[in-house]
Amino acid sequence: MKRKQVLAAIMTAILAASVFAGCGETAAESTQAPAQEAAAAVEEAAEEAVPDEEPAAEADETGAEWDGEVDEISVMLLDMYGKGMNGQKVIDAMNEITEKSCGVRIGNVTFAGAGDYGTKLSMAIAGGEAIDVCSVFVAPPSDFNTLYSNHQLLDITEYIESDAREMMELVGDYIGAFSVGGRIYGVPAYRNYANSAFLLMREDILDEIGMKDFAKNMTTFTEVDELMAKIKENYDFAPIGTSFTVFGNLYGEDAFADRISYDTLGDSFSVVFTDESGKVSSLLDNEAWLKHIDRVRDFYNKDYIYKDVLTTTETGDQLLKAGVCFSDFDSGAIGIEAQKRNNTGRELVALDLGILPLNTGLVQRFGLGVPITSEEPEAAVRWLNALYTDPALSNLLLWGVEGEDYVVENGEAKYPEGLTAENVEYHMPDFLCGNYFNVYPWEGSGADFRQVAFEALKAAEVSPFLGFSVDQSELTNTIAAISSVNTEYRNRVYAGVATVEEVDEYKAKLETAGLQDYLNAFQVQLDAWKTAQ
């Protein structure tokens, strides 16, 4: 059934919304979805999803093919590796499967890079362009909270209940990350959400200076300082690419083990701190935060951090790949070395600085949604259900066409002879969308990696506020004001460039912008959510 009409009032609101709303690295948290009846089946279903053998596409549980009309959808996807321009062959191969299995084909697909994806998506929706499935990506304005607050995502609750029960059996415990008020507005990428903060260091350089064992066993920032001083002394590239701020952990003390972990509650401005009891306060007033920022500033003043950190548009992975830096800080899951090897072309030593609490913000980083301008929402959800439950579709969308973009050897995917990350025609990160547990592990991870990753997910420390989200749609003016202040100060502060005086100015301007109103909204809604649980 086509959804041809879009209410004029909704479109007016969309056109009025700023496509550049928001700032920061984390996405918003969400309320618990009305999927509790599926939660008990999640663990069993997820274990069944781990591929022990070569994935094979099936039309449905009975093997019957779709016998109705084939609906056509339009899709806009995030292209993190810049390989989407060669993706039509992948879409064609997926269509051959989904036309028969669920009666859906992708008629039009747009791939957009991380740098402009959010802007392109928001402008397309504001312009009334018919898009049926889109990537939801951690960076505003394509993060869940911004898309929801700008009325750009469709409520797909009923479509999921009728056409995606199998998908819900997999993601039911986590669907709250893409829900508000018990209504579902998207689906998280089903992956290992158990993340840690890591210091990623070039193994070749550590070998050259004879400090690999030292680096692998560091437990304090005093030791990190010693290593970076050695790098600065012997090489002309930056010891650190970006910074060492990983939201969710505060490193105010010297020992990594003395970090303070907290739930960001999906705050996209990096200003919210939540203690274990659920008390919300300003992150910038936290003593551990102040010490953390002092440490970042010290590293910057020692010339450890890349001098163009404020002006570069390249990611830490790109800086490592280009040989611009020795190390970078990032968050990730078990197996990050293989992922980063694929991204950077380098062997890296990953030092675990401490696990992050599994919270809704981590779940929200990557997923898929149905925009409000969708003309085929029912077909879109049927396609999502097929993507999450059919291993052949997930492997196609992420790794490409088998035999052309990748081959399988000893249970692992790898580039075919003569191809690398540089010249392969299609490749996507496995955590981006769909069912990560249905995808072949990449070379170097181990054939049993998906099972290992699933075990890590089951054993993860879970935030007591997993599933909570703040509805920020009534805070439009406050959010705009805070966003403006963040644009002026945030990057300078978290890169270590800002002076003590500038940090004080940042705090003062945030207060004037309405920071307390922002925090109050989090507190009131969190208290109500806790009571409802």
C-alpha cells in the first residue's frame, strides 16, 4: 500500500527545521519500545543468527516465494569508505533475492559520504523527496535524536508488528534506542554494542623503537606521556592524531582503572553527566572532567596532538593511513584491530583503556529508519526484515558481491587476489546496518569471531538507563543556543587547544544559553522513565 500523502502541517514543520541542528559525537537515548514480549527470544534468536556455515538466502520460513505485487523503494545510505559509487551491482544482486522473498526491490539508491550524509538527507526530506529507508548515523543532523526532533522519521510501530516479527526477535532488547514514547522510529544495526575506549598505535613504529611490550602493558597516562615523548623525539609526525576524549569515560586520574564511567543519556552536546543513581548534572562541573581536560591540554601543549586537529576534516583512521600520526584514541568493540587494519592499511596495537557502559547512545550510533516522506513504508519495513534475517543480504550490502569484492577462505572474508582496500570496487563496515552476526568475519578476526562477539555482548556491563531517551522537541530554542556555543568552543576544548580562561567562558556561555533547562528536561524525563519501569 503506497503512502502518497504527506500532511501539509508536517511538511511545514520539516521545512522550518534547521538541517544543521545539533553538534557532537553521540546520539540521543530512547525510551523502552513496546517490544517486551520479544525480549525473551532475543538471546536464542541471536545465537541462531551467528553463521556457522556459508549463509544461504531463503524466501521465508516455509521456503515459499512472494506471490504478490513487487513494490519499489528508494534508499539513502551512509558510505563511510567512499565505495558506494560502485554499489549498483550490489543492489541488483539484492533485488534478485528480495523480489522473491519479500516482494520489494530498490529502484533508486543514493550513497553519501560521512562528511555530507546528514546534510543531504535532511535537505532531501525537507524538500519532500520520497526516501523509504535511510541510514541513521551518530553525527548530527543524521543522528536519531535530531531526526526525531525535526519530525523527519516515520512511526513504523504497526508496520513492524505486522511485517517484521522476525527482525524484532533479534533486536527486541535494543529497539528502545530507536523509540520515543513507546513508538518505534527506526531499527539499530544489530551488532556487538559492548565497547571500550582504545589507544590505537602503529605496530611498526613500536617495533622500531623497541617499545611494543611497554605499550601493550601501559596502565597509566604517565606511561602514555613517556611513549609520546619518545615518538616526538624520533619522528616528524604527530604522536596523537586527534585527542583522547571518548565520551562515557572520564580520565581524571593517572591510572586507567581509576576512570569514571557514566551514561551520556544520548546527549549530543557532551554536557550531560549522570551518576549511578540517575542524578543529572553538568559534565563541565564534574571535577574529573576538569582534570581530564587539563590532561588533554597538557598533551596539546607538548605538541603530542596533531597541529591541524581543529582544521582537518580527516578522521583518525585517515590520519593513521596517511602517516600523519603515530596513534589515535577511539572507541570500539572486540576485534577492533582487524577493523582498523582494514580502514588504515596498518597493523595497530590496541590498548584497552576501559569498557564503556552499554547504553542507548552506543546502540543508536548506527541504524536504519523510514523517513516521514516515505511513499512505501510497509514495503520498506518488509525489506528491513529481510535484511536482518537473511545472511545473503547482509553479506551483499556490507562486503559486496562474493568472488568480485570478497572471497571466503577458512570461514573468513578477504579481498580477492590483486584487490585491496584501495582498489576494491565495493566495501562497507560491518557495523553499519543490518545483522552483523550474519556476516562473515573479516580476515584476521578468526572464523568464530561472530560467536565471540556475541558472547561479549551478552557479558557486557549494562547501564541501568538502557532504553531511556529524552524527547527534545520542546527545547528547540535552547538546543539552538547550546549548539551555537558548542560551535564556538567545543572542538577547541576537547582537542586541548582551549586555555583555562576559554573553558570558563565556554561554561558561562552554556549557562546563558539555557544549559540548566536542558539538564532539567533530562532529569524530569529520566525520573518519569525510572518510575515507569
